[in-house]
Amino acid sequence: MKGIISEIVVVRQHSYILEKISHALRKIMNFLGVIDEMKIFDSIIIKLNLCDARTPDTGTITHPVILEALLKILREVFPEKRIMAAEGDSGSVLADLYIKWFGFEEILRKYDAEWVNLLKVKRIKKRIDGYYFKEIEVPAVFEGAYFITLPKLKTNIVTGITASLKNQYGCLCVLKKNVYHDVVDEVIVDINLAIKPHLCIVDGIVGMGGVQGPAFGIPIPAGVLIGGKDPVAVDALCARIIGFNPRSIKHIKLAAKAGLGSLKYRVVGDPMPRVNF
Amino acid sequence: MIKVGLIGAGMIARKGHLPALKRMSGVEVVAVVDVNEKVAERVAREFSISKYYTDLDEMLKGEDVDALIVCTPTPTHYDIVMKCVNEGRSVLVEKPLCIKYEEALDIAKAAEEQGVQVCVVYNYRYFPAVVRAYRRVIKGYLGRVLTLNGTIFSHFPVAWTRATWLYHEGGVLYDFLPHMVDMIVWFSGGKPCKVVSFGGDYLPSGGFTNHAQIMVEFDNGVLSSISTSWLMGTQIFNLNVHGTAGHIFLDVRYNFMKEIHGTPTPLDDAISFAQYMVNVVKGVLSGYLFVGALAHYPIILRKFMLSLRRKGRYPVTAREELDRVFILDAALTSIKSGGRMISREEYERH
């Protein structure tokens, strides 16, 4: 994807108010023209970011209001389509419990969306030309589904940042995901080669900074929602917002090299936030 | 030779009890029981224990053990401890002894009838700073202790266990809080007689207590308040002991104690900061800070074994544990009733 300039939509949004977030998400989705693209898919799957037992106000996990706003838009357009929200168990993730504890369960019920624990569903093997894997197991629910990744904008002590690409790490079909921490950047790229998101929406309304991210860092009110179809470009912009050169973040650089997206982007919408992470 | 059986082969058994027991002379671990056969088998192999069981009754029938160490989830303690006591075996059980006050009372009575020991593990009270602070208090350096303020925050226990048994109604009250309750009971030197608590479920739909503020009045006039939570962004285990002649600040996790008399000067602050740093460096270099309260299992087990040989007194027996279980049980009752004051008399009447 060398030479391609991806378009990224930036919308400034400072609070988790349903109507305002719905408006911001509509702006992102309309600009990117994704609603039409979704029509040909049998289902839509939304990958949440529930990496630890921390409340949404800490900036650690997907805010339930973001999910609700997204489901509201999707249900209006697709009243009959199968819509799923997903996360996988891991060492510090008891996904089935977090869905209940943090208020997602009720939202899913309200919009007739399904909950999928990615570690408890059927898996399929995919052949990829990855950095670490040549064959990788992924949850079968991604097959034939339009895939929206819904991460937080955060620093990460292991990978530098966590945004669109890193969110798919939670889709690995193993419980102890830290077994890959020595090759984490390579594995992030590999899982994205197997299940690449069609749409990335990064929640930086309250992001996370400091050296204890992605779970115990400092909540940063960056006041921004970032949307794009190219996860590499979206993450390159996220890295810039956090204060990194995107080329210094190994998984972003490897992902661009693997053809998952472009490091070049053009920002449309609101100006980028200037905050200290 | 004291023959011991271990019930529950989880983390605390593997990292706390068994390494210490294996190093003790005059003690033999003859069997391990765990409902998960693979775990029981693995732990038996790892610690060279000759037999493993998945059923407690079978173990009690098959093995001639003098004492049992119970490391199972708290809600199971009552049934297991009662079974062991009724079989005439002494028991060392992880904190807290049980969930309900009447259960603790049953156990204490049964232990006295059977003439066996039932002792409870409180490993945080053995931090040298805590022991030093306690000695200062009982020697009267703080004058008369009037107030004990504790803060005990930890993250959800998901980092160390995927088990979900902790998320029962009592939740955070039965996780780390018992250690703080033990300390306030110990430092107060009195008997808790009234408890008021606020808090409960601060998640949209948790279904268990995850944040609480507890106030306790002791029969000797000492007042105490404890903040506990699974929701906070930091891990804290601090106790402030306020007396008429001074104040002790204890940072239990960092094994640090600061004693203040009068109004602290900047020099006092500088000295205490230097002491804190020396303490942290010493803790890091010795590895003590990383092992934490697990380092105290050899002391606990030695005290328990001595008490079995009638050569010493174990600090928290079932009878003494009534005070601690009363506070925990009353705190939950008070939360459920919207902050009603619960008196010890009320519990004892029932």
C-alpha cells in the first residue's frame, strides 16, 4: 500500500453523551461511506476492548456509551441484520463477567445484539504469510462479517501504543496471550492479516497515558474520536496524537510493511487534539 | 512427627504453605486434597507428597493426620472446617474463618468441645513494620489509642485468579479486607461492639460489594474506620493509629512505619522520606518487597505447629476470629440495610 494516502476522520468530542456521540459517529461513518459497504455482509461484528477489570471512566475499556451509539446507528439502518459485540478471555479478562459488570449486557439486549466470547466459539484455521504464524486459528464468527474494531486510545508498556491494530490481539484463540509477548508486534500484525477490520473507531474521548497503560495508566481527556478504514493509517495518527513517531512503533511499521495499510494519511474533520499523554 | 493434610491446592497452598512446610522439621505433609484431580496430582508430585485425593471424606478416612490446612475458597470454609473439627482434627485455615458470625460461633464451640485447635492465617500482621508499630502501641508510646483509620484498596483479583467465587454478595469485604480488620482488632485491644457500613455495588450490574466504608466502635472506646474497594486506581494498605500522645502511619505493603509526636517539622518529613527510601531499597535488594506477605508463612506454620504441641499460643484462634467475622458479617448486613448500625448484642442474641 506504498504511496496510498488513507483518509482519517477526526471528530472532537469531550463527553460520553449518547446523542453527541451518535452524531460524531454518524459523521465518521457518512464521510467514510461505510454504511453502504456493510449492506453486502451477513453480519456485523464489533470488537470491544475489555482488557482488564477497570471501570470505563478510567480510560481502560471501551465506554458502553460508544457501543450504544454505534448499535443505535446500525440498528436504525439494519433492523434485521445479525450484530455481535465480541471480546476474548485472557489472563486478566473474564469477558463474560465484564460484559455484565460494566453495563454492556443491557445495551446489547436493548439493541438485540449478541454477545460473543471469542474464546468460546468455533475456530477456523487461516493460512497467512505472517511474521510469526504461517497458519493461525481465528474465531469463525469473523467469516462473512463486517468487522468494526472499537479500541481505546492508550499507551501500552509493551507495544508503545494500543489502538486499532493491537485490539485484534484479543482475538487470538489462546487464554494466556502473554505467551506471545516476546513476539507481540509480529503477532499483532499476523492476527490482523487473518482478520483485518473494515472500520476502525478509536475512542480517545478519555484515553490513557503514562507508563502503566494499557490498564493502570492515567486517564487522558483527549476529547477525540478517530475513524478510518485503514488500521495502519488510523494507528499512525493515534501514535502521533500520543506523541510517538509512528515509525518508532514496531507493530505499526511491520503492519505497513505487510501491506495492511499505509503510514500516510490525510486528516479530515476537526483538528487533531494537542494533549500530553 | 506432626502429620498434616492440605485441602485446596491453589496458589496460596503452592506459594505459601507447601514451600514452608517442606522446609520444616518434625512435620510431614502426608496428603493433598483438591476437587480438581489434575491439580491435586500435579501439586503432590511437585512437593513430593505421597498421596492425593479429590474427596475430603476419603482423605479423612484414609489418612491419620494430626492437622489440616484449609486453603479453599472462603464460602467453603465452614463445611470443611466443621467436618475436620468433628473428626477431631486441628485446623489452620486461610482468612477469614467463614462468612457468617453464627458459622464462626459454631466452629469455635465445636473446636472447644473436641479439644482441637482452629487457627486462622493472617500473614500481613507479620510484616516487621507492623510488629514494631504494635509493640510501640502496647508499650504506650502513643498514649491511649483512640482512633484507627485504615485504607485497603486492591484491584479486582483477576490478576491472580480466574476463579469467580470471590464475586459473591460480600465481594471485596472477604478479599483483602480481613487483613485490615485483623489489624484494627489487634491494635485496638478491644472487642468490636458496633458496626456501620455504607457502600455496595458501584458497578452498573456487578451483583456484589465492590466498594465500602466501614466504621467500628470497640468496647474500650476505640473508634475505627476502614475504606475498602476493588475499584480504585492504586493499591494501598495503610493504617493510621492515632493516640493521645502521638500517631503511627503504617504502609503495610512497603513494610514502612512512621511515628509522629507533636507537629511534624520539615526535618521530620525529610528523615521519614529518607527512611522510606532506605526501606524500599532494602526491600528490593533483599527481594522481600516482591515476596510480600508470602514470606511470613514459615512463622505462621511454626506458631501453629508449636500450638499443636502445646508449646505456644497461636495468635488468632476461632474464638478470637469471632471479632473479625462479626465486623465482616455486620458490615455486609449494614450495607444491605442501607447503613443501619449493627450491634454485637444483636448478633449474640440470635
